[in-house]
Amino acid sequence: MIKKIVLIGITAGILGHAQGQSNTISKDDLVSTVRYLSSERFKGRLPGTIEYEHAARYVATRFKAAGLKPLINESLLQSFDEEVNIILNAEVYLTNEQGRPIYPFRLGEDFLCRGFTGKGQVKGEVVFAGFGIKTDEYDDYRSIDVNGKIVAVFKTTPLWLPKSGSWGDASPRGKARIAQSLGAKAIAFIGEPNMTPSTMIYGSIACGPGPHLYNFPMIQIGSSLTDSLFSNLPYKPFDYYNMLKRDKAPHSIETGKTLYINVATDYFPKKQTYNVVGYIEGIDPKLKNEYVILGAHLDHVGFQGDKLYFPGANDNASGVASLIAIAQAMAKSESKPRRSVIFVAFSSEESGMKGSKYFVANMPINPKQIVAMLNFDCVGQGDSIAIGGRLSFPKLWKKAKKLDKKHTHLLSNKTFGGGGADALAFYELGIPTLYFNTSGGYKYLHQATDKVETLNSELFEKITRLGYLTTMELANGHYKGEKDRLMKKK
């Protein structure tokens, strides 16, 4: 009985100290870190650029200052190769019948380039080709000639499934490849109803698998440019969208409008990028060989031309700032974690979670030694805390819920199963995961307006404190893992 009382007292003391240290996490410090990482100095943190490398080295410096030790190499930088496309300039003009420019559209306001656009100068009539799909069952190109023309298509796939169960490669590159094979010169992607975000003026480097289409421009167009292209047609784009949905048949048509597109890029099949990795060693002789991993992606979608960049304040300078703040709180705490805690700022999430996949494939520890992985992604905006993972790992989620009920009072029941984003690679190894996120935090997703001024600093501070308390709960041995509840049901 005496031993039990002593253990309860020690546990209560550790948890009480953790609570006290969470109060050292300051919204001012969090916002300051985001302000720096989202500044023009780093130009949107595009992997493979010198600006991303500088951002990674800055995070490594902050990790070192918080007492993190190297897990992989002395610099805390884990390098790997990534495909990189640097967009130097882009122009789009509406032209007259003689092919002369008559109206310029504005980069960043009327159109953007896809992250892996090809380069080149092209001019041609714009042909609307529905969803840009070409299969034996359904063919948007069945009754139109796109040779020498520019194709405009909806970005997504049809809302119905084909008999085969798949539309094939319907990524931007996949659709562009189809259009190019039919003689098209370029492709323009159009938004559709209920799209998130609600504008096509957002940056993206998620373009699908290669090979790269070197001389085939890919742009996405906003409402003003779209309206110009469809102004002579009997229906508006959303009308065509509903007709396609209704008839499950093509409604492709020539627009009678001509565009001039000029895109300049520097493409590199391979350039070096970096994860930033460090850890705090646990103090328990046995438990220090077990690990809690905290992750957040450092990269964003970069810049286009010399006047437009995507700050990525919420996505995801906020998550990296939370990692730094949690590491600092641990460094200041007299009560050290019993298990070891690994911190990873991942590269290349935006292009397909490549950094987290690389880390998992090359980490110097056995996955069975990892107790849990907590991912922090877009934690600076919104109105409440949302943590994914409850449907798969309810015991782990309840740990965070209990701490929220006692300290932060902001956790909603909005959740999901599985991993999600950079947690996915860990989840696929059977590692319990939580995805720290917010509700209502995607208003500025991938837009040039995702700036530090838009953050909800009070929420930001509280979700980071909850992340710290949850980490300490796990790192002090109060969770032994669990099987995926969703997998049990299958």
C-alpha cells in the first residue's frame, strides 16, 4: 500500500510539473517563429531551393538550442533527393483573331501555374474538354479535335465511378499527358462547385507521378479568366459541370477564345532536400529505448515569379513552431521524459509526404520501439482543436481528451481514423498516431494570404500546450500502445 501511494504521488508530481512547464509555451514566441519561417526570406520553403535549405538549417539551430541530440548525423539534417521545378515567370493573355494580345491576366490573381508545369510559349484556341478523361468507357475527347489547341478541363474526376472502378491517373500530370498525346499545346484547370479552397488561385506542387512534361504548360485559372473563356458559350462552367453529372456523357465544346501562355521554369529531376531530426533521450534505463515521435512538415509550395510567394504561415510553419516550443518546454523542465522523444520537421509533404516516407524507410530504430507518433499540421488558425486518430486508436485519443478537459477545454469530437498526411507512413507500420489539427482553419489554405496576421494566437498556444502535455504523458510511460480498432473491424 505504501509503495502504491508513493508511486501515485510521484506520478502526480510529474504530471503537475508537466502542467507547469506547459505554461512556458507562449503565443508570442509561437507567432514570432511563424513570422520568421513564413517571411519572404524563405519564399514559401520549396524543397530543393536554397531558401528551403536555409529554413531547415534554422530549425536545426532551434532544435540544438533546445537540447536535442542528433539521431542520424551531427548536423540534424537528413538529406534525400527530390524532384524540383522552379517557376521563374508566367504570362497569360487573351488574344484577338489575328493572335495579338488584347488582355493580360494577372499571375496570382487570375491564374497560377501548377507546381510542375512545363515551360514554353504557346498560343491556341481553348477547347473545353469536361473532366479531361479518356477511357474505353468514357471519353471527353470523343467528338472534338484538340490538336494545336489549349485544353480547359475540370480539375477533379467525374462524380460517378466507372464500371472498372477507377478513372486511371487523373492527376494534373495524368490529364496533361492525355491532352498532349492528342496534340494539345497546354492545359488549363478549372475549379468546380464545393471545391476546397473555394478558389483556383492557390499554389500546389501535388501534380502526380512523372515523367515531367518539359514543354507543356499547366495552369489553373480563376473565375475572371474562366468567365472570359466561356463568355461566348450557351452555358457557364458550372452548368456544364451539372450537365456532365446528370448525363454521365461528354459535353465538350470549342470556346472560340484564344490564349497566349508563356511559362519559364528551371526543372531538376533531383535536388537535395532535408528532414530535420533530433531527439531527447529518456532518463529511464529501460524506457529510453522506447520512443514517442513528434512530426510536422516544414515545406510549403514555394513561389512563382519574383513577386508572388506562398507564406505557409498556418500550413505549416505553425506545426514546426509547435515542435520547437514543445522541445524548449522539455529543455526547461526539471522533470525529464522517461521515454525518448524524437522531433522531425519533414520536407516534401506537399508533393506526396515524401519526407516522412523517407524517414520511416531509413530510421535507425525498430518500428516496434515506437509507442506513438503525434503529427502537427495547420495548428495556428481556426476556432477549436481537432485531433484525428480516435477511430483507430481510441485509448490514445482519450489521453489527449482527458488532458484537454483538465487544461485547454477546446477539443472537439471531430476526428477520423488512420494516419493522415505525415502520420500515414507511421500508421502503415502499425504505429498508433494522433493528428493535431484545428476546426475551421483552412480559409487561406495554399494561398498568398496564409500569413502570420491570420493566426488565432490563443488557439495556437493552447493546442501546443496540449501537444506538450500529451507528449509528456506518453513519454512518462502512461501508454503502452494498442491495436488499430478500424483494422479489427475489417
